Amino acid sequence: MKKILITNDDGFDSPALLALIEALKPLGEITTVAPTLEKSACGHSLTLTKPLRFVELEKGFFKLDDGTPTDCVFLALHKLYDSHYKPDIVISGINKGANMGEDITYSGTASAAMEAVLQGIPAIAISQVCKTHCENIDRLGYTLAQETIYTLVKKIFDHEFPLPKRKFLNINIPPIPSSACKGFKITRAGNRIYGNDAEVHHNPRGLEYYWIGLPNLEWMDTKGHITDFEAVNQGYVSITPVHLDMTSYDDIKALESWI
């Protein structure tokens, strides 16, 4: 039986995590290790300054108190598996909200997939794009995301993972009913327009504090291959191959001349 390791960055009690588990149950033996608390936008961070503890909630389902998604993958491979018993794939999600463009670098969801491929395990990050504040998810549910991840993981198990080492699939699901989806698009990561939104407040003692805001999804116009944002906006599931080598190869010769 195939072995599937599942994690997320929204926390162990996220309905989207439970939807992911339900979708993949027919395909293999599932182990879930998820953060105790929401860890959105924690990036590819490991916890180095305090001990972490596995809490088994039910057979094969653990929360990591209080770890990041990267911690979950790193420590799950250390504690729950050995060199002869590794997961066949790691699935991170279903994230509540988009992980497109440069947001991949912030994403705890994507970072769990990064950690998996660094450890030699094929991985997929999957996110459910929302409309304003994700209030539409309660109405739509995660049916399209469940259908998508089931289809792709089954295809991988029937054949093989389509990418070489140190690369993972980043999937974004449009906020539409399953019946309205136009299919899959292979995309490149788009270029987000970033703001610098933060609200200033004062506590009852008059001390100032800041709350980082949630900016709108705005993207630059692009030429060439379709981007993740464009695909989702047109009603397609976006599938983006992501690699961890961040070297800007096009600039090496120019930089050598400059130096």
C-alpha cells in the first residue's frame, strides 16, 4: 500500500485538512502531522530555539506542539519513518487561500513541500483560492480541490512523479464550483503587485502595536506562458512546477563582467 504524509499550515483542526485526508483515503495509508496553531506565511522555517512535542490525537493523526509545517515534515520523517519505510509522497494543504506568484516564498504550505523534496520525497502543495476573506469557501466547500488532488496523486501512483529531484508541484484551485472548472493549466508563477499594508492600533494602556493587513490579489500583466493567477482567474486549476534553485542564471555573465 502506498504511504502518504499529509500536513498543512492552517492547523490540525482545519476543515480543509480533513477534506484532504478524506479525498486521499482510497489511495493509501495516510499519516497526518500538522501544526497545533495556524502558521500561515511562516515560510520555510524550522524551530531551533525550543523543543517540540508530538501529540497523537488518533491513530496516524498527530499535531506538533508548537511547530511549523517544515518542522512537521522534518520531524515526521525522523520519528514516524525510517530509511526502509518512507512516505511515497507528501501532500501539503488544502490551504485556505491562494499561494501564487512570489507568495510561494512566504507560504508555510509550499514550504512543507519544499522540505519534503529536500528530503528526497515527491511533494505537492495545494491551495484553495478565495474571494474576499474566503467567505465563499463555506458555500463552495473543497470538492474541486478534493477531485483534483485525488486525480493527480492517483496518476502519480499509477505512473511516476513528473518532476526530477528538488522540485514540487504547486496547485491553486479556482473559487468556483467543480462543474464550472475548465480543466488543468500548466503555469508559471506570476508577479504579484505588493503593497505595504499594516494597521496601527493602541492597547488599553496606550501602547502602540501593528497588525499586518491582508492585501488584495493584484498581479502584473505578463507576456509569454500563462501564469498561475491568469489560469485561476480564467477558471482553470493551476499547476506550477517549482524548483528550489533560486540562482538567476540569466544574470551570471553580466555579473561576472560587472565584478
